[in-house]
Amino acid sequence: MHGSLPGKAAEIRALLLSLIDTLPEGAALPAERELAARWNVARMTLRRAVDELVIEELLVRRHGSGTYTSRPKVARWLGMIGFSEDIRRRGMRPGNTMLEFRQQKAERPAARRLRIPVGDPIIAFTRLRLADDHPMVVERTTLPAAYVPGLRAEDLDGSLYDLLTSRYGIDVASGTYRLEPVIPDAKTAGWLDIPTTQPCLAQHGMSFDGRDRVFEYTSAVYRGDRYAFTTELRSTAPSRKVTDASR
């Protein structure tokens, strides 16, 4: 978007970015009047450059308070890619904290989701997923125990998908996911270090292997202030058939 800025506004944008780089997250920018005088620019031009950075989520305006630096959201691609790999691709360091781990018998809801008989053993665990040591996601995962014999909590300090492939020969083939906005409960908000009034994004889904078995059901809550989801859309309309008359 910033490519549409005229010369002076583009120059001011560069100065603003340099200023942002020197400030910590959440720091207040000097007043517009001060910056306009410092850089010898009209306040309207300065405001337009600030507007662009607000849209890009590098700055945030708080009514009656001022303009502050902001951490840009991580844009997660919706697809068959695990959290760890996705975070590494974005130049950050993934991390995990195991919050809960238990083995139990599948009650009806879990059995239905995993397509296994009621009473079959399952493994259920909850992890706090981190990016550069910042809490990002509370992820609750359920697996049929028969697919992952011997799985322990200490095995889950890295990528689950890498572990499933390397140790258990489970190939991640496809998945079905649903996104919805939520307000976190007190426990989830505490784990994410956010207030219970902070909007979040919830993702619910199941993953299938190459044999069309459901090997995982996941329910995850993502911080709404740190995460955005991106997907690619393609037309499913059939291409027009070329006939001799139209060649």
C-alpha cells in the first residue's frame, strides 16, 4: 500500500519506521505537532504516513491518548502445516510448555470426533505454544492411543507432526478446520497472559492420514492481538472447453 505514497510522505514513512525501530513495543510516539516540526513537514502529510502504518499494524491509535508502537500480527496460513514449522518460516523461534497431559478412555464426543469406539484409550494434552518466548496459542489435542503407543508428555516439546511422521509413520494428508471468534475463559486467558476481555480466535479441526483415519482432533485458542489467519482461494469452476470452432 505504501507504494502509492507521494515523495514527501514516503520520506516521512521511512523516518517513522526508523523511529519505530528505536522504540520498544507499546511505546508512545511523540506528538504529531512535535514530529511535524522536527521533520519540517505538514501535519496532514505526517498524518497520512502514520495512517499507513496504523493499517499495517505497526502503530496503533488510542483515542484521547496518542499513537503507540505495536507488534505486527503473525499471519498464519490455513493449511496442513504445524505451528512449529509455520513459526520458523516467519523467522521466529517456536516453543512449547506442556500444561496438561492425561490418558483416559474416550467418552462419546471424543470417540465420535476420532471415529473410534467409545471406551477406547485416548491421549489428551494441552500445550501453550510460544513464538520467541511470547505466548501465542493454547492448543488442546486428542489422539487415539492405539496410533501412538508409548507417547509421553516429554516427547511433545517440539513439532507433533514431525514426531508422528518420524516415530509412528503417520503421514499428514488432509484436514478440516473451523474458525470462530471467542472470548477466552479465565484459565486460557491466564495461560496467554491476556485479560478475559481480549478477543481471540478459536480453531477446531481434525486431521486425516493417508489411510483416511482421523489421527488428531485439535481445539486451539489464538491471541487475537497477535495472530491473523490467511488463506488462498482458487476457483473451482471448470475451464471452458476449447472446440474446433473456437481455436
